[in-house]
Amino acid sequence: MTDVLQELIGVGKDVQAAKLRGEELGLEPYELAFYDALAQNESAQDVMGQDKLRELAIALVIRVRKNASIDWNLKESVRARMKVMVKRLLRHYGYPPDMQALAVELVLEQAKVFTEFEVENSFQSQ
């Protein structure tokens, strides 16, 4: 029981730290998730810097929100279109090519979670 409580306290601290970091960067939670996915590449951090990565994360959330359909992660053609859109945005913002393939996959995973959350919330608010 004590281990579970310690784990919950740790998770709570992590959530609070992420919230504060998002506030410092001026990012909403999903923008921060995209930012973190992109910032895993140290060369991206070095080449682009925090501000450019922040802009890219915001642009990705906007584009995903506009282009994601309920079943985008199930239909290969829609997923391929989303992948192309992500690649273009990465190139446009100057994301380093060394880890671009990994970044695309991480962003697509974040997009999947984001879309599922958006769809779920849109059904609940109706």
C-alpha cells in the first residue's frame, strides 16, 4: 500500500512539473507533448532552439486538429497523408534530418492520442 501511495505522489509531482514547464514555455498540454516528442533529438534542440521547436509544436497541433478524422489511424491512405504533412512541417521549420524518421513516428503517436482525446471529448460535450 505504501508503494502505491509513493508512486501516486511521484506521478502527481511529475504532472505538476509538466504543467509548470508547459506554462513556462507557453504551451498547452498537447503542444507540450508534441514539443517533448520533437525535443528528444538533441541536434534539433541545438539547431532549432527552444523557440523554433515551440513554434513547430504549436503548428503540429493546429494541423493535426484540422486534418485528423475519427478513423485516420485506421485508414492507411489518411495515415499516409498525415505522415506527409508532418514531414513537410518538419522540413519547413528546419528540423534536422538525422532523426526525422523517429520524430515523424513520435509525432504520429502523439497525434493518435490527441485525436482520440479530441473525439472522445467532442462526443461527451454533445
